[in-house]
Amino acid sequence: MRGTDNEGDILGINLKIIVKFPKFLNIINFLILFLNFINKIF
């Protein structure tokens, strides 16, 4: 299996879970993912 396919499936599952949570939690999750993305760059 391709890594890109696995990542896409994981992202899809995460999006489905995030949609079920309140918008406030969505903002927190987004900030956490954004900080993790910045940490990967630096």
C-alpha cells in the first residue's frame, strides 16, 4: 500500500471525527495540527 493512500485515509477519518466535535474543539485541533506542522518544518 502507498504511504500517500494511508495518510489520506487517516486524514479522512480525522476529518469525520472533528466534524462531530463542537466548533471550539475544531479550532483547538486545528491549532495543534498547525503547531505540529511548524515543528516539522523547523
